[in-house]
Amino acid sequence: MTSGVITEPAILDAIELTSDPELEVRFAESAHRILADLIGGGAALGWVEPPARDEVAELLDHVVSAVQTGDAALRAAYLDRRLVGLGYWLRYARPTHRPHADLEKIAVGADAHGRGVGRALTAALIADAREAGIEVLTLDVRGDNTKALHLYRSLGFTEYGRLPDFVAVGEHRYDKVFYMLDFRRQS
């Protein structure tokens, strides 16, 4: 820490986030701003157009509810009490898939890229999955998202499949790449 400026992100879990009234009240709005800016810039986060504020708030409410039942983990990255990234995983709903979860979103604001925020968020979510007894953590990523592909491989994820030209963004087509982290094979 230099002159009161935090250089490492603080990675909060859902309990820490919701127990701080100042952060909690701003969370959905700040998350919306990050997601809308990223999607507006062409990021691969599941939307073609930036999502509406209400849609993001509803999504985050769903994730927080799932956290409370042990079916999810949510992490938020802060630099100087300013949200710069978020991510979450959700346990699969199908009864035969309940031991597993899907890492659904990792989003880091453009102004925090290159500062290790995505790595810190993902590592925390991996630790949460391990602690929750998840057997296999999966994710999918757009094939042209080379930074994300590198990050996930560096954290131990392996590719288990690919759907060529599956993701449609206007006239453009991208591969959908499936990754997994199998905790059953780790000591």
C-alpha cells in the first residue's frame, strides 16, 4: 500500500459484501456499469447488447439467493472500495449433476485489466468450489477470448470440448470452448 491507495484488489465473498451496507447498496448498480461497459465494447459475457439495470439486479439477486442455500459462490473485487470486478458459479440444478457447478461469469472492468483482478476472482471462486465439495467446476468461453483461455489453463482448467462457430454475434461466429477443473483428480 502506497499513500493510502490499495494496489491489490480486495476480494469479498457474498457474506462480506452483503454485510457492508455501503457496498451492498451500490453493488448492483456498479456491477451493471461494469457489465454494460464490457458488453458495449464487445466482451464475451453472454449478452450481445448491454443488459438492462433490472436484468443485472435480478441476476445478482438470484445468485445471492443461491449462495444462501449453498448452491453458488459470488465474489466481488474492490480497489479502494470501488467495484472493479465480479464473478460467480452456480451449482447445476439437474439432480444427477448436483455435485458439479458452472463458473458462469467473470467480469473485470476495463480500467482494472492487467492488475490480476480476474486471476484473484477466479482463484477465490475455485477455492469456494473446493470448500463447497464441488467435484467438477466447468465453464465455457468464446474461442477468441485468448486472455481468458490462457488464464483458465494457467489455473488448472482443461479443455473437454468445443462447438465450432456456435456463438453468434451479428454476422460473426466463434467457437464455444468448454473447460473443466476436476477436483476428484486432485489431492
